[in-house]
Amino acid sequence: MKPIEPSASSKAMNEPETNASQERLEKLIVKNEGLRHKAYQDTKGIWTIGVGRNIQEVGISEEEAYFLLRNDIKRCYDEAKQFSWFEYLETPRQHVIIDMLFNLGLTRFKKFTRMISALETADFTRASAEMMDSKWSRDVGSRADRNAYVMLYGDYQKGEE
């Protein structure tokens, strides 16, 4: 029996897709899988996100994790700019605010009213103390210690950069 010859339009799976072919494939998979912006359990109870990404077993690559991180940092930076005092902070202190926004989210960050009040007057001693006098500080431990140090002194501790 003679083997079937592949047609001119078929490609080996290891050859790169053309842009049009890639877009068509993506549309097909999105139509079949759906697109979800938040984690959900699929029909078999497996935690999934995006377009059928099995985060329970496949997870994400380091490259994907850093892509998400960079997007989150940009979002937190944009949120931080709503505070008039933010632009006047030195870079290390800005980093502390961005880290807190990243960890807490904007709604919970805004509850740090005494710290925010201290930052409005550039009272970094009080801002640092207010950070440490919080449930957040007790919850995150050394993260709060590092951030409070940077807020107080405006610089990173040796070896912490």
C-alpha cells in the first residue's frame, strides 16, 4: 500500500504558523475553550484561567510570571500617581508604595489613612511607624520591616537591592 502524500497546504507541526494561520487557530481555540479573566474550575474541577490554561497542572512559565508582574507593577504605578505626594518621593520610597499597592490592592491601601496623611507632609518617620502599627505589618512580617526601613531612610538596606 502506497503512503498518503501530504498536500501542499499541510505543514509539519514543528513549522511556525503564519500570522493568519495563528490567528485562525487562536480564534478556534478561544471559541471552543472560552476566555475567562479570572481563575475558575472547569467541568472536571481543574483550576483554569485565560483560554483554558490548566494552572493546576501546567502552571505558568517564569517568562509569563514576569509578564504578569510587569503589568501589575504598571497598574500599581498608575494607581499610586493619584496621590499628589507620590511624584515627590525618592525612587526607593515610591517602590515601597508600589509594593504595598501590589500586596494590598488600592482599596485596602487607602485604609492606611494615617500613613497617607504623614506622606502628605513628608513625615517619613511617622509614615514608617504607621506602616508598622498595622495588621498588614503583622501579616507580612519581614516585608513590612524592609518597607518601613526604606520609608524611614529613603534608601535600601545593604544587600536588599
